[in-house]
Amino acid sequence: MAKTKIEEPTLTHNGITYKVLDLSEEAQKQLMNVKIAENEIRRLQMKLAIAQTAHSAYEQALVASLPAQI
């Protein structure tokens, strides 16, 4: 049976790679905060895309419901 090598999580900053488990507790907390913020940004970007799509559809419906100009 072949052994699967499990890679340790790393962080690369300014060309330097750090093992996450070797970081201080404070650095690990800040890394978690960065990841949480990145996830929230992605979530908000998806919500914005949904809102922009809805806006476009409502705008098209509005234009379609305007009285015809003669």
C-alpha cells in the first residue's frame, strides 16, 4: 500500500513560505481572520451579482411596461 504524503498548510508572503503550525498563536488567529474576511468578500460579491441581475430584470420590465410613445 502506497503512503500518501500529507502536506502541512503553509502561508507565503513576500516570497517567504511559512508553515502555519510554526506561526505564533497570534499570527494563526490573524490568518484565520484574513480567511474569514476573504470568505465574506466572496459572499458579498455573489450577493451583489444577484442584486445587479435583479436590477437589470426590473429595469427591463419597467421599460416594457411604459406606455408606447406616438
